[in-house]
Amino acid sequence: MNIRSFLTLSRRGLLRLPAVAALPPALLHPDPLPPDPASFNFPPGFAFGVSTSAYQIEGAVREDGRGDSIWDEFCHNPCRVKGGQNANIAAGHYHHMPEDVALIADAGLRNYRFSVSWPRLFPDGGSRPNPKGFAFYDRLLDALLTKGVTPWLTLYHWDLPQALQAKGGWTSRDTAVRLAEFAYLTSRALGDRVPNWLVMNETAVHAYIGHCLGYHAPGLTGQDNWFAALHHLNLGQGMAIEALRASGAKGRIGTVAACEPIRPSSPALEDAQAAERFDAAWNGAVLEPLFFGSYPELIAADIAPHVRSGDAGIMAQPIDMLGINYYSRLNIAHNPAYPLSAYFGANPRRSPYFAGGWPIEPDGLYEILTRIQHRYSPREMFISENGFATVGTDTSGAPLDDVARISYIAQHLRFLRRAMDSGANVSGYFVWSLLDSFEWNDGMKWHFGLVAVDPVTLERIPKRSCHWYGALACAHEAMRI
């Protein structure tokens, strides 16, 4: 298979490859009416929230001293992003932040996961801060706390300063040290108001799609770049956790991983073996270093050239909570044209789909949570991303009456509750996303938001799902009281 044939592959596009989309396009069958929010039975204190990331919503990429990130460089190559789009404006959050915080609070939500922009805070990736960048996050944190919304701050959501990429980026061990420095200095400046720190977002995705397949920034390819980046991301995560603790951060410390069950695309032995190898690289190579300080045996030799003495102890840092981003299972086939002779294949299940042919498999959430609980026994887990996309830019009529999104959330919450009943220690659920936002190399095509954003005026318009999900959160808040 020609690697150039999938130039539009994105993080969530893993789930809508042509082989998958070729199945009958069954649609999510929504509940006839949205289920009663009070009918869900989650324990007191369970955190219902929403997630975003800085690059996907902020815009203002040339304002107030912000430096370039690898995504700015990537987006301004017209062949990289669908329709030649970029995130120069995105959802305009940088200038609409007070309004967006009010939307969260007015919906009745009390938890917000967001990321800070590394190049907005430290434009050259070094230790020289940008006061206007810190002032923005000062205002954001103050606004959240004033409205009674708990911050969950992600340090690194893929927006590496371009100045560090010029020195090798995540293929260089030095970038791990720079992340630790970034974590320490950010904590010293903002830590008095951050009760939850999350170091990384989706190490597996960033390493594989951005550094092996080249479909995400920084656009590198090849197995060696993949494993170099993967190891240095794991190492940087451990160093950053150490740095946060050294800074005196009072908040809890954790990280976020993209975890999906990996299944063979067919009963063939070679597909089963390919799925095992890919599972080792996708799930195992992120979780094993974090919890055990080692890499899965199937890929340990491939990563070994990048590992130094003492790395195991640095990577295996104790954490307070593990965020899980889940969208669907991944189906893997034997394919010698790709690293590990493994690549995405057809879905053997007749799953329902939503926009773009993405499978809806809420039972996979139960599968991955119970698996992680059994193998790693994390102190606490929460669902840091889970969401439903529509397509189109209309901000009136049917897209706002998004009963299908409500049904999607409800189905996943039901399987989440089953996982908890089976022993999974899960404490929260965050919908992706608060706003329709920039979906990486798919641009603004896919709309995951509970709130629509008019592409011209940037007007915010809550969808039916926003009101329903807020009512769900409020019902459980009342239970706690």
C-alpha cells in the first residue's frame, strides 16, 4: 500500500480508513428521546466535565508575543491540512475566553480540562517567559475558580515550540529536559490555582502519527523516528512529574493516554501477530514504562537504542490519576509496507458509524478500562476524552438538535458504569469537546462541540447536548449535596 494514499489520516481518522468505511454505513440509532439525566447512577463526587486543547481553540497565533509551534509550521504547508486551513483563528478562544468559561458554568459543569500553549508561555522553548502569555492563563484560572469550575491543566497537547523542533524535537533527548523545565516554571507561576496537573496528551498518537507516518506535525516518517520520539516523550513525562513535585505543586499529578483495544482485522494468524505487535507499541509502550519502568518484550529491542541507564526509574513515576482518551477499537492487519509490518485494516464487526465512517463501540470502553485496571491497578482513572462528530458548518436547525450525540454519550456512560461495577476505579468523564474546534489535519471539518461556533462571527450557540449533559452533571451534584 502506498503510504501517500492516506495523507489525510488524523488521530480520530484512524477509525475511518477506507477499509472501515466500506462497511454498510449503519448510523447510530439514537434513543427516541434523550434519556432522563437523573436516571444515571454515578457516585457522589464523580467529575463530569469537558475538554479542549490550546492549539485547537485559541487562535491568536501571532498575538501578544506567542512563538511558533510545530503545528503552525505544519499548517502553513498547504498540502498538509484539509482545504488548506489553519488554526490562526480556530474557535477564537483567546479573545472569547470569559464567554467560554461562562458557558461551562452556566451549563452546570464543574470541571474543565484544557491545555496551556508552550509557545505562548515560552516562545523559544527555553526559560525566558512571555508575560502576556502567563497573563492570559492567569485570567483563565481566575475566571474558572470564580465561576466554581475546577481546572484540569494539561501541560503538553502536541504544540511543541518550533524552536525546539529545529534542534531535533522529540527525536532529541534534550527535549525531555526542556519539558521538565517548562513544567517546573509553569507550576511556579500558576500552581497556586491548579488542583489537577496532566503532563501529556496521547503520547502514542503524537509519536506514531506525527513522527512515523508524518500525517501530523512535525511530519516525520520512519520507525526510528517513531521509537525515538516515543521514548523521549515517556522520559520527558517522567522528568516533568519529578519537576512538578520539586516545584512544590500542591495539585494532584497525572497524565493522559490514548488507550484502545487492539483487534486483528481478520482471523488470519499473521493479522493476530500484527495486532499483538501494534498493541505493544500503542498501549504497552505508554503504560508499561509509566507503571513498570520497562517496554513490552515485543518491541523492547526496537526502542533499546534510545534508552540509557537510569531511564526506567525516571519513567516509572507514581501518579495520582490516569486519564484515558477513548473513541473506538483499532483493527490491525499484517502489512509489510509499514513499521512492525502492522497497519490499520477493515473492521470485522458490523459496528454502527457516525460522520465520516467512524465506528461507535461503547463496549470497547468497558474492555479497555477493565483491562487497564486488572494489569496496572492505577490509583484512579478518568475518561479524559470521548466524543461524537458531525460534519458541516450550519449553526441553525438540525445540527443544534443533536440527539445522536446525546445517545452516544449516554451509551458510553452506561458501559463506563458497568466497568466501575466490575472494579474499574474511574472517577470522572470529560466530553470532547466544549467547542467545535480545529481538528488537526482535518481542519474545521468535524464538529465535536457541545457548543457550536459560527465560522464567521465566532458566535457561541449551545447545542441540545450541552443542556442535557449539564443537566446530568447537575443531577449528580444535587446527589452529592
